[in-house]
Amino acid sequence: MNKFIALTKIQIFDFLSKYTQHLNVKNKWLGKLALLLPALLIIPALQLVLSMYEIFDSVGFPELTITYMYIANVMMMFFAGIPFIISVFFYSKDLPFLTSLPLKEDTIVFSKLASVYIYLLAIGCFFFGTSVIIYGVKGGLQLYSLTAGLIALLISPLIPMILSTLLIIPFMSIIGRGKRRNLMVMAGNIILVVAIIFIQLSIAKVQIDPEAFSSILLQEDGLLMLIGRSFPPSIWLTQMIKGSLISGVLFILLNIALIYSLKLVSHLLYRNGLLAFNQEGGGFNEKGKIYYKKRSKGIQIIKRHILIIFSNPVFTLNTVMTMIIPILVFIIMLFTGEVNTGLFQSPMLAPYVVFIYTAVIATPAIVGSISATVITREGKTFWETKVLPITTADNIKYRVYSTFILSFGGSLVLAIVGAAFLPVSPIMIIVASIFCISATLFFSTIDIAINIERPILNWTNPTTAVKNNLNIMISLLIRLLTGGVLYLLYMLINNLSANVILIIFSFILVSLYGVSYYVVLNKYINKFNNIVC
């Protein structure tokens, strides 16, 4: 037990220190402030929970706020935990060291899960934790409810964390063998996530028999049973917070049973999963072919930056999932019945179709921040491009071009999908494409300036390179400010046609791109040259 506690402390401290380290904030107080930036999510979470509480309270079932938020929280933790578990277990590069220690297999597995637990608990605090507090405060600050809610919050990450662990480690060991294992890991995990979403939505779409529906509503907790029928632990948790000891015992016993089940199979996960994957490399490496013909330096460097993303499953998943967010959101809303294809043909929506289409295809440029980590992703291999026979200006330009190719490639996919569902004309497609290109160029250029200012090369975990990174926050803040300025301008010129407004926006973004391009290639050359691995 002492060994487990000691190793768990090391894993947690390592996780927290890496988080603060990879924020790359040199000022002590600014670093502490940066740690509090994610806490700003509590504002939209509070608004969401309050609105849900008022709705359920108006029909006499305020406790359903907890049920809804817990179910949503479990799904959020499950999907958020998958890339983090992959990173912690398979790409943290500490397994050779841990295997040399006199530790049991389950000790290593559970100590690694400790950092995953902290990560998921932080997610749970925003939405599920807020719902517990709102329910407790609005309900009269009952000591039992607040105590039970705190226990439920601390336990809430266990079910999604254990289930995702039991699913992803064997899955990775199966698809991670062979000479194309990184490609298999990337494709396999995308297919797995899509399959899970499809199964969940299919279950949610199953229509309940009208007589059974009426019978359920006549019961004392009928509405609770109806909402929680797809995930029974949510019913036990809600009733536990309401004061049911039996439900509380059932919920706690379920979590204990899952922990014990994970302990029983931990040696199999360790031997047949972690060791089989062989995180330090693996698979058969083909001998490279020798080419004697001259090749373009620019194309080779662009290819290098793109392959850095697609050679690492964590980078690939982060990039691909970010780019297809609109498709996932549309599929979810389509399956749940919140929208149907006929809605897009509505005359009321017609004036806004071009704006919707533009927002969809520009998502990779707006949501993605690939350039903000283009130097960071190279890590300790950054020096390789600095010794090549190319100028620093070209070195920077090719990084921007590689980002543009990836982002615009994602935009092309979204443009085709969007055109299949939205009634857009050729003129609308052209105008939206011009805006998308302008936004992609500007944000790609401004993002690389952020990364030159704040390079992070000594990372050991790929997740920290693309997520736990203050560069991403700064990049998103710039997008938020740009969007706010464009919205204010829209309010002043909304009497113009949508196409004209988008052309004006595109001209502004192209102008900003020209300014940022000049600044980066003239003012940031020395800063780029001074980056040390």
C-alpha cells in the first residue's frame, strides 16, 4: 500500500507539474492566473444548470437537474478520457522505468489512473458539481444533500474512467501491432468513438410503448425512471442525493465492484496491453528508398510537418476530431430528432444559410489552432529543420503552409458535406470559400507568432503539446476577439446583403493576414533563430 501511495503521489505531482510547466508562463503570478483560466468555464456551466433547474423545478422535479447533468457528465468524461488514457498509458515513455521497480502490475495501472482521475474530476466539477451545488442551495442547504452530493462528485469519474480503460487498453493492444500501428491506432480510435456515439444515439432513439410510458409516469418517480432508464446508475445517484440510503449503497457498491473488476484484470491489461504495445517503438521498419532526382525543399518540409501529426495518434485524433466537430454535432442532432433535413429548406432560415455554411466550412480555421503548436509538436527534433540549407523565413513560411493545407483540407470536406444538406448556390459557395481561405491564412500566421514567442520543446507527453498549453488559450482568445469585432461591424452594416458582408469580412481578414505575415517574417526571424532545444 505504501508503494502504491508513493507512486500515486509521483504520478499526480508529475501531472500537475507538467500542466504548469507546459503553460510556459515565466512570471510566477501570471502562471497562477493561467491555472485559473479554465475556471472561467464555471460561468456558462452555471447558466446552463440554472436554466435546467428552473425548467425541472417548474414541473415539480428539480432533482432531474442532477440526473441530466450526471448522464451528460459521464458521456463527456468517457470521451475526454480516451485520448488522455492513450497518452498516459502508451505515450508517456515512463514504462521502462516503472517495469524496473519492484511494483505489482495493479499498482502501476492504478497509479497511472490517478492522474486521469484528477483530469476527469476537474471536468466533473464544472457541470455535475455545479448541479449539485445549485440543487443543494435552491433546496434549502440540507446537510445530507450537500454531503451526499460531494460524495457523488468524488465518485463520478470512476465509472467512465474504468469503462474507458477496460475498453481502450485491450483495443490498443490489438490494433497497435504491425508496421503501420500508428495509422491503425488513429483509424481504430476514430472508428471506436463513432461506433460508441452511434450505439448511444440508437439506444436513445428507441421509442417507448405508449402504455408503458403512461404506466411509468403514474409512478412516484416515474419521470426520473424514464429519463434515467438508459443509464440506471443516474437513478441511484439522484435518489441517493434525495435521501435514499438504499440507492446510495447500490451506487457506491457499483463503483466498488468496477474498481475490484479492474484490479482483477489489471495484470492482463499490463502484460497483454501495455507491454504488448511496446510504447518505445515497434513494428517492422522498412528500409528507406534512395532517390537521386532533385526534390523541392519546400514540399519536403511541408510533408515533414504534416507527417509529424499523422505519425502520432494523439496529434492525429486531436486534429481530425477538431476538424469534424460540425459533422459530429449535426449527426447527434439528427439522431436525437432536434433537427431534420427539412429545416434547412425553411424560408425563415434562407437569409442566414450563407452565414451558417461559412461558419461550418471555416470551423477548422476557427476552432483548430494547429499553427499555435507547430513548433511545439516537433519537440526535441526541432533542431533538424534549423540545420537544413534553407532561410529562416522559408522555415517559418513552410510551417504556415502546412497548417493551411491541413485546415483547408478539412474545410473542403465540410464544404462538400454542407453543400449536400444546405440549399447553397454557387455564388454562396465561392463567397464562403473566400472567407474561409482568408480566415485560415490569418489565423495560421498569427498562431505561429504565438508559438515562436512561447515554444515548448521539452515535453514528454503528447497531450501536453497540443492541449495543456497556454498557446491554445491565447489563440482561441484572439479568435474570440476577432469574432467580437466582426460581429460589431455586422451590427453596423446588417442592411447589406449577406454575400457583401462576407466579402467585407474577407477583405479585413486578408488585410490582417498581410500585416501579420509582414510582422512574422521581419520581426520574428531573430526570435525564431534564438529558440533552443
